[in-house]
Amino acid sequence: MLRVEHVSHSFRNAQGAVPVLQDINISVSKGRMVALLGSSGSGKSTLLNLMAGLMKPDAGEIWIADQDIVQLSENKLAEFRRTHIGFIFQAYELLGNLTIRENVELPLVFMGVRPSLRKTKAMQLLEQVGLAPKAELFPSQLSGGQQQRVSIARSLITEPSVIFADEPTGNLDTQTEEEIISILQELNQELSTTFVIVTHEAEVAEQMQDIITLHNGSLVQGELSGSDRIEQ
């Protein structure tokens, strides 16, 4: 489902190139829940952006659903992201002038899906995350945990190959964090969707099926459980 092969990346400043990731090799099977764990500056956010096709590496290949996304043009990459990649953000990134149902529908609007089908799929997902009765409310009328549930529903509406979540519980209290992790686990089991969750919290990572640990741009964990692996 997801393979990162010999990926390296640097940022440039006035002094020259600053290495951020060095020869990263990862393979994740379909339907796994994987934590990408590391402290600030470890390179985890850069790796997430590369895997999600938001940046291109200096070297290496990134395969999702049998496609090396590094080789795609910007237009083809944007199209691939719309159909194969879902996002869950720490700050929810909901549009305040749209109802939560309309927020969930939004990716399908960009894909040209007819309104009746968009609404049906959005309501099904809102039901799964326990928010169907609030479908016509606006984000400002919801708690932070409820807004994150909307973000989760939105990420699933295109039936993506993989969902990348960037610190999805970072703005939540402990009880709400546990509720969100539980929802993600239930959806993973029900839909067999692959999740890659970036976190700096070991207690969050420990609830995932596998953990990838980054330190100073390199992998520090030898192997993943099950059929997944990390290579150095």
C-alpha cells in the first residue's frame, strides 16, 4: 500500500543544504495503523508531507497504490491526492461558513460528484462518527473533539488508499483524545483503511499497530510488527 524507498531530503538556507531525512525505507501493508513518532525537529512532519505528495524528495521513490508519486506531474499529483489520499489535521481545517455536512461533502464537490450522492455519503460517515444529528450545524457550534470527528469523516469520503493524520489529538484533552483514537481504530477495522498518524506522544503511538520512530532524520526502530517493516 505504501512504500518509501531510499528517500532523502534537505532544506536550503543561506549557508547551503541542511539534511532533514537520510535514506528512509519504509513499507506499510494495506489496512494497518502506523504511528510516525518523533520529537520536534526529528523530520516526521517532512516525511509526512513527502508521503502525502505535498513536497518532492531530493532522492528516492514513494509508492502509494502501485504508483510512484515522485514521478507524477503537479496536475497528475493533485488528481492522485484527491482520489487516493485523505488528510486529518491538528487544527481541523473546517470551513466556518459551511455546515458540517457540507464540509464533509467538499472533496466530492471538487470531484464533480452529484449533490444527492454527496449528501448520502456524507450522512453515512457522520453517522459512523456519531454526528449525524448535528449535520446542519456549523463548526463553531461544535466542541473541538466533535470538529475533529468531522475532519475524520471528510478524510474518508473519497474512500482513499491511505489517510495521513498530522497530530490529530494535539489540540484535545485526554478524554477527548482517547475518544478520537477509539474512533480511528473502529474505522480502521471496519473499512480496512490505512492510517499513518504523526505524533510526538508515546502514549498515542503505543495504541497503533506499528510504530515508526524518527530521530534527527533517521529511522531508529528496527522492525515493524506483522507484515510491515522498516529498513535502514
